[in-house]
Amino acid sequence: MSANSVKAIRSYWDRRAHIYAEVRKKKEWFKKVDQRVSGLIDATTCSTILDIGTGPAIFPIKVAKTNNATIVGIDISKRSLKTAKNQIKKEKLANKIHLIAATADALPLQENSFAAVTSILSIHHLPPPRMENSFREFARVLKLKGKLALVEDWASKPRTYFQQIIYKLRKILMRNEIEEYHTTYYEYVTMIERSGLKIFAVEFHPRQVDLARFESLTSPEARKLLEKAEKIEQHQQIIDTTFLGAIKPA
């Protein structure tokens, strides 16, 4: 990743660190995500776990409370890591959870050292070449039979009229905030398998969209799209979140 890209992503998440920490803790949907990720990697049996883009370290804290795993969380946002450190200290888990400032495509970690790697809504910040390098890094640090759990939004083709609208709104929002590189789930699968890992699970879980996320958009195109989205009944305001599970063959 270029120095400018790293700087832009770090600046973005430094600004949003506190807000994201609150959302990550409170939203019920994230609790379901964490539960499914734990299931994909068999968290209760893992001795070592690497969490990519750990942010406020909500997932590592949850896991650390229920088993004796050593967990490493990486992130490039120093403010997010500070938030995580404070919460880990508050929970008295500093002996179990360790934080490192690093990028996913250049892990300062030894090969064959983790029973599991998790990436929850973070890998899309890397352009495809760097994304693929990241999957190679995950494969490198995983032990034999170690598992990867990847969670990403916007990876399945829009199936409904609402999803078509919301995908367009999302692109406009990201042009205003920070560039993201969402790709399709089968492209994720291809990159993961090229890294040497073997896919064992591809799942799509529906979640409600918070249209308030797009209220800051002021362009005529965005306002028109948002008006269309708001006219759709709330129970139909759904997108699919993709969950992928992969294993490092013995």
C-alpha cells in the first residue's frame, strides 16, 4: 500500500474511532456477526487468534472472556488502538490480548503461528493487489489446519430494487469519505484459494440498512436515490453480508 493510502485510511479511522467503537458495541447485528465468526473458526478451541483491522477490539475482548487464547489485534489507526488498549485494560485482559500497529499485507508476525485469522469488515480498504497480498499473509501466518473467517458487505450482486439503490448510494458516500475496494464474493474466494487456503463455507446473512448513514449526502443524485430508498417498506430495507470460511490444508 502506498504511503498516501495508509495515511488516508489512518486519518479516516482516527476521526471515526470513537463513533465506530460505540456502534460496534451497541448494534445487535454485530453481536450476531461475532457469534458466527467464532463458530467459523471454532474459537473455543483456538490457542492463538489474529484479528485484522481490530478497531476497538470488540471481537478479541469477547473471545478472551470465554477461552484462554492469545489474541493479537492489528490496525493502522493509532486512535483506534488507543481506544482498544483502554477497553482491554478496563476488562483486565492485557495478558491475553496484544495490539500491533500494522497493515494486513505486511504482517510483522512469524509464519505458522496462528490457529485462526479473522477479518471483519476491514479488507475492503485495500486495493485488489494489496488485498491478495493480505490473503497470502494470512495463509503464511496460519498454522496447518488453521482457519480464516472473512466478513464483508457489498460482496453479493444486488437482488432487489432496494439493494440496487443502496449500492449506488454507498458508492457516492465513499467518494465523499474514503475510497473502498469492495469486490464480489467469488473474487474473494478466488484470491483466498490462490493464497493456498481452501474455502469450506460461503454464507449470506441479511441485515437491516440504516438509511441515516446517507443523510449527509447533498448531491441531487444522492437525494433522489435516498428518497426512493425511504419509500420502500422497512422490512425490505435489507442487504446481504457475506461470510467466508477457509482452512489451511495439512
